Amino acid sequence: MIRHIVSWKLVSEDAEQKAADAAGIKAGLEALVGIVDGLSHLEVGVDVGLIPKNWDVVMIAEYDDNAALEGYQIHPDHVTVSEWIKTVVSDRVCVDYDW
């Protein structure tokens, strides 16, 4: 199994826009469950805002193997969501590991 963890910093400083962008990321990514082969689990969390320097959104996803993660990366539905995410984030960090 491969665990894929991604965190994003959102561009907007406006609280309402930031909340809308975070909700859009969450909805877009969670819609991929059941669509992408080998994606066995995916959850998206939005930071509660207690610590200003925290990252804004995190995704934790699990894949059957490396091939499933690679397939996810190029899956057309993921590409569409990913391209939109790029328009609302300023930074991204990612870790993939076996577990």
C-alpha cells in the first residue's frame, strides 16, 4: 500500500473565499473515490484555523500500489481537479510512503 499525503496553502486571504476554495478542493478530490482504480481510501481535511502558519488543506489517500498512484496522477478526472486546485493554491507539499 502507498499512502499519499498532500498539503496546500491557499492563495486567498479572504476568509469566505478561503473557505469556498477549501470546500472546492475537498469536494473535487472526494468525488474521485470509486472512480479511480486502486484508490482504496481518500480523506480531505480543512485546517480549523487556530495557528496562522498552518497549511490550509490536507489530503490523505491510500493506493493499492505504486501503479495505482501513477494511474491516479494521470486519470482524466484527477487531472481536471488538479488543474483547478492549482488556480487557488500558493504552495503544495507532498509525501508518499509504503505502509
